[in-house]
Amino acid sequence: MSPELIKDHFMRKNGQFAFARWGRPIATVGFGIEDNSLLVLKEAVEVVLGLANHAMTDTDPEIGSNLMFFFLRSGKS
């Protein structure tokens, strides 16, 4: 794949970036996960955000959380 072909997947026709960018610190929450695993998840997200030079916080002032993870054992009920 060429850089131009990859770029086409991430840009709108008007040249704007097609995906959301966080302007505020990331506030992560995990559902369907035990407390000790939640700590590992949050630490992993914090490491990735550190590599991206982006901040992390406990809560988003507008919506509480702005990055949610859902864990399910099975798709069947």
C-alpha cells in the first residue's frame, strides 16, 4: 500500500481528518471486567496515551467517561 492509499482511508473528500480527536484528557471506564483487571486496563491505556503524549484523567467533566470498553463472555444470551 502506498502512503496516499492509506491516507485516503483516513481523510474525507474535503481533506479533513475523518476520525475524532480528543481535545481533553481521556477518561476510561470498563464494563464487564473485575476490579483488579480494570486497574491493568487503565494502566495499559495510560502507557499508550503516554506514547501519544496525551493526558489521562479519572472523569470527563461533561460526560463522565469518553473512552469505554465492554467485555462479554459470550454473544449468546
